[in-house]
Amino acid sequence: MKSDARSTADGSNGAIEPAATIRRVAEINVNGADVAVEIDSRKPLLWVLRDDLGLTGSHYGCGEGQCGACTVLVDGTPRRSCITSVGDVAGRVVTTIEGLAPNGRLHPLQQAFLREDALQCGYCTSGMIMSGAALLRRNPSPSRGEIVRRMEGIVCRCGVYNRIVAAIQSVAETPPEDDQ
């Protein structure tokens, strides 16, 4: 019998499993708050964030983890939420673009994106900012080359990559010489 690699919106392959075998997630930590949810653990995190929690800053782009529009931080590390199941983040800390601006105060990188005009349509912006914030947390003084490498996996259809790099550089502490 040939296997079917297709998947459904809930992350399953469409096969019906007995209810007793489907693991459910009851609580996740999003943006510093424990949130009660009762969700099939296979459901993609992106849809839990957008549909169940109303956090629409992470965007659906390709659904395959290739474009980066859905990037969030899981324990401070960038993850593609369209291919990360909610079960994979149980017991971990998820930060979305909304979580970077507590109490309505924009994160310095969000401010820099506005100042540097590093967005046009805005579709990739949350993914770029989340990846940039993770980079700056790990390395407060990345070189231009490090910034470019970190941003390579996120597709900006408008092509404002130079402004995105400039925004990240403007937040970085005294960037070192370029290593390219």
C-alpha cells in the first residue's frame, strides 16, 4: 500500500485515530502568560496562535516552513510555527511579535524597522523581527554578515533586505567589522 504524504490543517495525515490515542495540550506559555487551551497536540502552533488565541501577528505564508512569515520564538530560538505542533511547545515559552511589545511599548527592533522603513507590505516583518530579536539576544553586536546569514531563510517579496539589515544594525551594540 502506498503511503499518502499529504497533511491536513490540523497537522495530521487525515487518518482517523481513536480519541483515546490523541494527545491533548491543556496549557501553553505564550508571551509570558500560561494560557489554558484544550487542543489536539498535533495542531500547528500557527493556527493555535491565530485562531484560538487571536494573536495574528505571525502570518501564514507557505505552510512548509520555508518562507519564515510565521516565525516565533520558542525558548528564545526562532521556530516556524506553521510546521511546529502545539504539542512540541508544551512546557516551553513561546514569544510572538505581540509579546515583544508589552504594554504597547514597541521593542527597539520594532522601532528600528519603522525608523529605517524596513517594511513595505509587512508580510515578512514579524518573522524578520523575531529572527532579528533572537540574533541580538544571542549576539548583541553581530556583523553585517551574521545578520544577512540569519535573515536568509525569511522571504521578503518586496526586496527590502538592505533596510532590514540596516534596522538590525541600528539596534546592535557597536557592530564589529564586516566579516563578509
